[in-house]
Amino acid sequence: HKLASEVNAIYADEGIDATVDECERIASALHALGHSGVDIAEIYSPPRMTARAMDFGLRAGIACDLETMWDLTRPEHVREMEATIEEEDPILVVGSPPCTAFSQLQAWNKKRMSPEKFEAMLKEGDHHLEVSERIY
């Protein structure tokens, strides 16, 4: 777990030996007291907020985006991202799922698209909104 790793790193920096079990127990106690693993994580966003987190004394978590090799149209990437978010337990998750499918500009393109392509675009847009809803 990330929080246990952070506890271990802090202890190591102070020259204190701690077992994995001790770090896990300390991390569990911190978590029960409301101390999460990270302050901020991002989905559908390259590292922007997380890249600046330490400038403001915040602990950065994951940043999931195509730029960081996360393709959230792939179910295995979504499952891994959800597991990571669950483990990191961020206080705040920010992001911006693709709005292409729901953009007013798409009304202009709809006539140029086949019905199948338009439906596929809407289905993908719905998928991204559902993923965001589960995380937020």
C-alpha cells in the first residue's frame, strides 16, 4: 500500500527500522483517523494538478491520461485505475473526461457521420462519463 510505503520511507529517513507489518498497522491507523494516502489525483488529465501538488505541500497521486499511457476505453486500464484510486484514497480527484460526444459542435458533424459512427461516439462518451461518475 502506498501509505505504508510512505510511512516506511519516513522511518527510513529518520534511521528507524520498521517491519512491513508495523508500517501497515501505522498506515491503517492513520487511514482510520482520516489521513489518506494522497491529497490529489487526476483522471482524464495529464499531470497538471499532480505535477504542481508538492509546490503547495500536497501529496500527488496518480494521473491517468492517454499522455501517461492510460487508455480508459480499455476495461483493464479502467480496473487498474480504479484499484489505484482505491488504494491511494485521494482527498480530491480532478479530471475532465472527453466531451467530444456531447459537444454542440458535433451537431454540425452528425450529418457527415454514419449513424453507426455517431452511435459509437455516443457510447464511448457515455462510458467515460460512467467511469468518471464512479471515481468522483
